[in-house]
Amino acid sequence: MATLLLEYSADVNAKSPYEDQREFGMPVLLAVEQAHYHVANLLFDHGADVNAFAYCDHSMVECLYSAAMEASAPTDLVRRGFNKYLHPEGNKFSVADNDNWLGHKTPEAVKLFTRVLSLGGQPSLQSIVRQEHYALIEDLFQSCPEKPGTMHDHPHGTVFMNLCDAASWMGYPQVFDLAMEICPQLHRPELARTAIKRALVSHNRDGSVDDYHQLITTQLNYLWQLDEMKSTIHNGLLLPHYLLAENYCWPSNYGFRASVSSPEGLIQLGKLFIEYSFEDLDRRHPETQRTPLAEAAWRGDHPGMLEYNEFLLVRGASLCHNDPDESCPISIAKRRLAKASNEAKRERLKQIESFRHLLYNYHSWYLKTCGTAWNCLLSCKLSASLIKYNIEEKYNMSDLLFITASPYQDDVLNLPVKDLDTTIPFYEDFMGFQVLERAEDPHKRAILWRQDVKIGLAENGGDPEEEGSYFKVSSVQAAFDFFSANGLTKCENASLSEQINDDGIFFIVAPDRLCYCFGEE
């Protein structure tokens, strides 16, 4: 069929259906993507451009390069693709130069890649970052960092900039380590800030959470050492909490190697930026005038947004009650909820079961405040979280501090429960704790925290009725008023003292039968 089409003058460099006129070469790209290498060779025989660029970040050479590496192409072959950068005087390269690795057993992808290079095909700098060819990257930094990058790297820049851009977008901290070591004169504060921004907003991720954490930490340390941190924060040159809310988590990995960004990654990075003095959690974006919390409300259906929303609230982020609707978190959550499809609402309903009891007890108050039906209440996980914190403000929970936790017997981080999974929602919904970490070995256990006070629940075989904790709080009356009003007494198998006793304490028995005492001493 391909031969017949070529006989009738089919365009071997046909453009893609997209509007960008610089994009072309769909036939040969599709042939390579589908591993129809004989068809690709036929197209090259008829003049197909070896630097076909059918998508903005996906050249034919890069696709073939990846296939050749999967087929165990030698790294020296890849280096030949950068001859004009490394050896400008001896740039000519032919297939005959590679007889030592070409033969009848050579994979077809490697043979075709060799031919493409001999015809002038140019791998992108991004592609050698993704293939982790660090020796080649090091040589490029040493020999030609300020030469123009390849035609396939966008936006067009120098070798140094294009390698750093790819590293920050896709999560390769080792590339930045090499760049800062070999070319310190080219590394600038603005580049460090840009690298951090790109690491936070990218949805083209190959690296893990730890890779991005390492990359960002390196750039923060660089700014700190140059005494650039104060001006960066004061002048709003970097708004990390807003960027985390706006872009960090996506519902898909868009074909890249990393899994969808996890809630744990969000929290880990949020804590990192606070450690480096990005402590203003209400810093507004100059264009949208939204706070990070408002942006989290806008993106409430993305993975991790509930957790990040609660992370911000626990650390004092404002609910901005007096803001106009377009920047008030509750108003935004309400509007997004109303526009959600029935399918999305059904999916979100599964996610927010842990909030059901809390919302039920304040159904009337929520209806009056937000004017939406009960079914809608159960359809937005983020809205539920925001309402939870409105309730806590209403009952002065923000004035209540948990100061210490002391066990009745041995270890407050090893309190016995029968079923950890069914136990945890009570602590999250009614006592304001969050899960800090979980483990399965030697038995299922979880560490929960609230205002730096930690308790641990474990399926350790102990008797819950013999254990519990004493919580020292800033105000017994505030604690008792809150637990009396937040629906705890209607929770099945939970109980609360009828009043504060003469010793100035009261008790809660959790559904897991652990007993908790609250006092100020």
C-alpha cells in the first residue's frame, strides 16, 4: 500500500492535522511509532525528512532513539548524533563507520537509527536527558554549553539551557548537579527560580517525588547561599504554595514514566518550602488574586487536593470569608461542585465517605451557608473539607491547642485497636487528627498527628479497653464544647462525658474502645 501511494506522489512529509505549520512528517513518525521500519526505510528512500517533527515535543528521531535504546543500541552510536557539537571539524558520519555493530542480527530499530543519523538526523538534548546519558551530557557541558540547542528542543535556547530545562521539567536532578559543577558561571538565581517553577508545574514527569524534592532542594540551597531567598520571597518571585495547588497533581501521567503525583509528594514539598521560609500561606497570585487555598478549591477533583487543602488549613491558611466569589475558597468549591457531571459526582461520593457523619450533623447550617442540596454535599470531597474547617471556626476550635499526649500504660504511639482501617475515620472526622504515616510490618499501624501531638494506633493484639491517652489541652471548656457540638455523641459506639467533672477533666470513649481524657494540667 505504501509503495502504491508513493507511485501516486503521496506527500512523504505530510503535515499533522494541527495548525502549527512547523509541524510535519506524520507518515514517517507513525511508521516508526508502529515499528514498521521497512515502511520508514521506504519513505526515506523517497525523500522523507529525517528530522520530521510531527508534535511539539515528539520528533521522529526521539521516538526512534528510544526504540533503539530499548533494543540495546551502543551508547557510542548515540554520541555520533552529537558529532557536530563535540567534533565540529569531523562531523561527517556514515553507516559504513558502524560495521562493527551492524550485522544480520542487529535489531531493525538500531539499523534504522544508524541510517537516520547518517542522513543528518539530530536527537534532541531532551532525549539524552530522558535516556540518562550522563557522560555525554557532561561532555556537552564541558565543550559547548553556549552553542545553540538542537532544532528539536523547545523553546530554542543554548545547550546549557535546553539540558537544564529538560532536567527541571522531567525530574533529573543529576543533570543540574553537573550543570552547577561544570558551568557555575551560567547558573543564575533566575534560572534556579525557573527550575523550581517548572518542577512544580510540569505534567511531563519521569522522575519520582524524591527526584523533584532533590532538584528543588538543590536550587533552594543555591538561592540561600547567594542571599537571594529574602528578595525571592519578599518580591513574590516564587509562589511555591500557589504553584503546588495550581499545577502539581494531575489525573494522568500523559504517557511519561512517573506515576500520577501522590498526595504525599504534595505535603512533602509543602513542608520543604515552609522550612525555607515560604511561610505566608495566603500570598495571592498577582493575576488571579487567589490564595493557594482558593486555587486548591478550584482544582478539587485532582488527586491530592484534599490533603493539600487540609495541610494549608492546619497551618493557618485563611478561608477568606469576605473575599468576592471568584477568590473565596468556599464559593469556588460550590461553583465547581454545581458544574460537576453526575458521573464525577458519583466518583467523588466514594471519596468523601469519611466526612459523611460530620456533614450530616451540620446539614442545616451548610444549606443555609452554601445553598446546595444534600446530594451535592456528598459529591465534593474538597467542599466537605472546607466545611469541616468552617465548623471548627464556628466552635472556636482554632483557639484549642493539643499540647501533649501521655499514655495510660506504655506507649502513646502503640495504642491497640482491632481494625485499623475502620478506626482511623473517627479520629479524622471527629478529633481533628491526620494520618502522618502508615506501616504494615510487623503489624498494621498508623501515626496520627494534630498540632505536633502524635498518637499511634496498631493492630498489636493488645486490649483497647485497657489503654488510651491523656491529652493536655489549652482549654478544657473549648474542647468539651467542640466535641459536644460536632456530632461525636451520635457516632455509633462512641461516647462523651455529660459534663466536665470537678477535677476539670472529661472523657471520650472511641468506637475502638480506647479511652481519652482531656484536661489542662
